[in-house]
Amino acid sequence: MDRRDFLKCTGLALAAGPFWFRQTFGEAAVARSPFVSARIPQRGMYSLRPATRWEEALVAGNGTLGILVYGDPFRERIIFNHELLYEPLRDERVPPPHLAPYLPHIRALLLEGRYREAVHYSLEMAQREGWPGMLWTDPYHPAFALVMEMPPATPLDYLRRTAFDTGEIGVFWQTETGVYTRRAFVSRTDGVVVLELAAETGVLPLVSMHLEVQDLRPPEQREGYHPPEITAEPGWLYYRCAYVHTHRGYEGLVRVVPTGGTQTLQNGRLLIQGAQRVLLLARVWPLDNAATPRREAERAALATLPADYETLLAPHAAAHGSLFHRMALDLEGGEDRQQSSETLLAKQQAQDHILPALLEKLFDMGRYVLISSCGHWPPNLVALWTGEWRPPWSGDFTLDANLNLQMAAANIGALPEAVASFTRLIEGLLDDWRDNARQLYGCGGVLSGSRTDGRCGWHTHFNADYPLHFWTAGAGWLAHPMHEYVDVYGDETYVHQHLLPYLKEIAHFYKDFLTVTDTAGHVVFVPSYSPENHPGNLDTPGSINATMDIAVCREVLSTLIALCETRGLETENLPSWKALLRQLPPYLINEDGALKEWAHEGLTDHYNHRHLSHLYPVWPGHEITPEATPELFAAARNAAYLRGHENDSAHGLVHLALIGARLKDPELAYRSLRDLLRNGYLLPSLFSLHYPGNVYNADLINSLPAIVIEMLIYSRPGLLELLPAIDERLPRGTLRGAQARTQLQIDRLHWDLPARRLEVTLNARKDQSLTLRVRRGLEALTLADGTPLPLQTPTEAQLQLKAHHPVTLTLYLKR
């Protein structure tokens, strides 16, 4: 078929409808049709099918405001989100119970092996002290929906897309009267949601459109809200909600600016007739006191913004693009890059190898979501977007794995802004965490809760099956992205103003908490807990010496000591911190040759579980490595291979993939990543799910760039390792802009395994001596001009790098 015949058939097929065209010619032909090919984003995704439910919506956000766009073109819904909207479930916050007086007896029961009795005793005493039972965090919720309704017609073709590089959503459709576009973005520079509906081509204008703001609360969940105020007038739509518990609430305002035509009210809806285009400018904001609205001030502010889509888009696209373009992944995806997301996902599900084009898009989508969902706070369980009230697990910040996984790509993925959001969240909770330490354990310092809505950090979410009040590792794990940020960027101001004060408070808690010792003189972590698992020989999770608890304490103390010694600080505290570090118990290896999840002889392992907390010294920690601790490294690898997937939670596979990369194990990393891509965890929008097929959740998509980076690059101060977990299944590609934990940027890494060749450009932030390692072996190493450099070993070379003087190297791999 020549081009003229193809176009002729294309026109006939479009006249018959897009579904007939797909069935007749396939989606490859659709991608070549003029309507579709002109609208495929350079860096983004597209779909040829409307979203029928909010979970399939396209997402956009500026970290604070977010939108979900879904529905058919003639009745589209835009759900607005604001990162600070959490429904108050109670009139007052409930403090943690005063359990400290009962701690000696709890410890005695655990040390006697009466684990279940210890857990139940702790809960009984908590109730005696006024604890009302397990309390969930305040749930994250959407603000409201904007419905845009047009007279129904027959679409001859349809496409929706997200441009990752500009942060813009587009919906395009064709009818007999012309081509229509609906575009939207959430401005980073003006703090406003911008939407435009326009007649792109055709003779007739947009004849009619109704606009309506709708309340999204289901009837069975309205007890927490007063009936909202919803009003409409020409040029404006308004929404205000006051919570029943507390004085807080929120408002939303939409400015409506048509080009031509008329605006009238019809049955409480705004009717626009005869307009060529309609521009909408919208904001949502929380209220500390719902009785004092900000409507008029916000109305005046919106009225000052230019009523022109392109004028508003340009500065936003530049700001968003400056973040997004810091990194790029090229796996030579080829023509598959032109396929719709549905086609790519279907192809991936039908094959065992990872589809390069899909992985490229998901890498970009992961960075897009993290950029778009980090504002005052970092992403919660749903990042920034939800269309349901009281989502699973309250849609909150879950601190025993999920938030840390989502932050995994922040530093090495060139988004230090995400760490700033993360730091604000943590530091806003510290007063409550001091109360936790004092109330639960009689200790100074800080003890994190297991989950938070951002406003309350008190520890009140625990029960017999999840005794998270026994978990002491939370604050230390949450410190990891903070000291990793310093390793990457060398920010001394951050060290002194944020990191050191926080680490000192965690160390203070450990000094007060670790007062029990065993016969060998090691301190004992009692009580202890390995989220959210239980020993194989117990029917209760309460335990002693969870490996994660030990590992996090060791990391906190080691990091704090190193930071202070390097800077000549805290000389009076260093001896006691060092003494405590020497007293920490050793890790244990079980009869299967696997690293034990509990470093206590009386407790056995339970392998089939979604969490992998005991492998903390492998990832995110750097304690267990093949060079420094070969026996523990082998045991950690055995533990990873023995781990089951339990209920198939995505975060378990994400965690396993990251651990596989740290274990220098291409099989484990690749297999885990492949299963995430093909087993039903991804939506057509390329957002992710918690389980295969259900529960909207950001763990996978925000973490995925970190998996790829860790497979390609491992780093710690003074060391850079290339391709630690890559084999011939990802034979060649290029990664640009990754960050290394030795104040170093990898401007470009290109690998070609069939040619046995690597090229890398390194750009140091400080003068440094760097060990460069390629574990598969090196034949030679040269500078860009061909000058050879010596190899210290068959796998390593020593480099002297000068700050801000990029160096390009070619590495020839052993055959």
C-alpha cells in the first residue's frame, strides 16, 4: 500500500470510527495516521481510549495542586487535589499512651520468651492509660470535581496524552464538525490549574458546554463535613467545605474566560454557548478557619492572571522542564516508542524480556510523578492524586517502607527538591516524635510513628497483629535520604541546620533505650519489631533484636560519628556514641545460610512476606558488601532468593529489585523489575497500583527510576561502580544526569555489552580520589583522546578528579 492508498483508507476508516480502524489496520497503523502521529509526545505517553474511571485518569501537578483528568470527550471530569487536604476524623488529636512505667515488665516477658503475652500486656496497659484503640491517620481526600459536558456526538478519532517534559495533559478528538482540544497543566510559576477547551479546526464553534462543580463525597462518608457551599455565576464557579471536626476547611475557585459566545446560568450550572475557546483558571486552598474564607482575595488574584493559555504555559513549561531534563534514559526503544500505552503494556505482558520502550517511558513517568508530587511535603501513598474519600491506608505517609521507597530516586535521580519536601515533613513532626519517645519508653530524643498525615506524628496506630509501638528504627531509616543528600551534593549548611541535629536526637533515644545487655555484653533491642512480619516459630510479631533495628542504629551512629569527626564537632559526645556502637549485637546467619531477620537464637525466619526489612544493611544501607563482608553478603543473597511475595504488594517487588541491584545480581534485579512491568501493576496512564489490578498507589512508579539507576550505577563516598546489575538482557543504552554519592554527576553513561565497551563522563563537585570499578572485568581504560590509564586490579582503576572539570573515559570490558 503506497502513501496515497494508506491515506485514502485512513480517511474511510476514520469516518467509520476509531475502533473499526484499529481492528482493521491495528494500532501500528493508527500511530501512523496523521491525527495520531502529530500528537504523540516526544517524551510522554498517549492512549487512544478514554479513561472510564478516575484511576485511569491522566495526572498533572505542581507539588501542591494536582488534577486527575478522565471521562469521554463530551463529559470529562477534572478532579482537583491539594496536598494538605486531610479529613479530620476527631475533634482533638489523641496523644500516645504513657507506657514507659510498664516497660520493665514488657521487657521481662519478652526476655522470658512470653512474646504474645508481652504484646497483649502492652495493649492492656495502653488502654488503662486512656488509649482508645487503634487510630488511623486522617485520610487524604480530593477537593471536588469539575464536570465539562458537551452535547454528545460521534467521535471519529480520539487521543489523550501526557507530555512529561512540559507537564501538560492533552485530550484531542475529531467529530464531523472539526477537531477539538482540551489541554491542561498545573502551573509551577503561577500556582494555578490552567485548562483550555478549543475548537482546533472546523467551521462551527463550540456550540454548547455546561460547567459544573460537584461534591465527590459519597453519602455514607459525609459525617465529617458540613454540606458544601457550591455557587456559579457568569465567569466564576466556587466551592467551600467546612469540616465537622476542627475549624478547618478548604475552598476552590474557577475563573471562566470564554472567547466569544455567551455565559448564562441554567439549573445551577454555567452554560457557555457560541465560544471558540474557553479558558479556565482554578485554585484550591486549605483554610485554618473555614469561617474566614479567602474567596474575594483569591478571586482578585485569579483576575490578574493573563487570560491566555500559551502565555501561562511558557514559564511553567520552562520551570518544569528544567527539572525533568536533568536526566534521560535511552534504551534504543525504536519504533515501539510510537505505540500507545495500552499497546506497550499488552506487548510487555506477553513476553519475558523487558520492553525497552516501555521501560524508557516508565523511567520518565516516575520522574514526572516525583517532580509533580513534591511540594511542601513529599508524595504520600497516592503521590498527590486521589478520586476517592478515605482511600486505603488513609492515603497517608506510611513510614515503615513506602515513603522511603518513593524517595529512593530523589538524590541519585537529580531531584534534591524532593529532599527539601521530605525534610519539611520530618522536621514538622519532631515535637510529636519527642512525645512518643518520652511517653512510650521514657527516653529522650525522637521516636517516629509508623504513619502520619503530616500534621500528627503521635504514635497511636498499633494493635496485636501490628505492634508498631515496638518498632524503633523509623526515625533512623527516615534519616537515610537526608545523609544521602549530603553524600551527593555536599551541602554543609544542610549538615549543620538539619542533618546533625536530627541524628543527635535519634542517638539520644538509642542511648536511653538500649540499657539491657546480654551475657556477651551486647545491648539488646527489646522490645523489637520487623515490619510487618513475625518470626516463623511465633504467632505474634513482638520480638527481640530485629535485624533492621540493629542495622538502622548502627547506620545512625556510624554516620553521626563520621560527620562529627570530619568537622571536629561533638567531641564530648563521641566517646559514648562509639561505645554504644561497639556494643551493638552482631547479625546472625540461619541454618539455610540466610541472613536472619531476628538476630536472636530463639527466633526463626518467616520467608513469605512482602517486607524485606532485615536486608536494610544491603539497601538502602551500605554496610554489607561483597568486599567488606563476604560471608554476610552471601547470606543476604540467600535471604533475598528465599523471600516470597506473599500478597504481591508492588512495594515488595520494588524493594527486592533494589536489593538485587545492591547484591550485584542481574537476575534478581531484572526478574523483579520485569514482574513489576508485566503483572498488572500499571494503568494505561502509566501510573501504578499496589496490587495487580487494584488499589491506586505511587510506590512502584516513584521508585522505578531508582531501580534502573541502581542497576547501572552503585556509589558511595570514594567509589563508583558501573553496571553492577546489568547483563545482556539490557545490552546497550545511555543514561544521562545520574548523581553519585561521592559528590559526582555522571553526565553520560553509555554501555554496549555486545561491543564490550563503556563510555562515561564524570563531573565532580569537589576534588577527589575515586575508585572506579567494573565488576565484570576491564581490559583497558583510556581518556577521550586515547591516552591509556593504568588499572590497579582487573576490575578497578584509581582516578584523580578535579572539581567542575568533566572527564570522559572509555572502558574496554573483558571478553
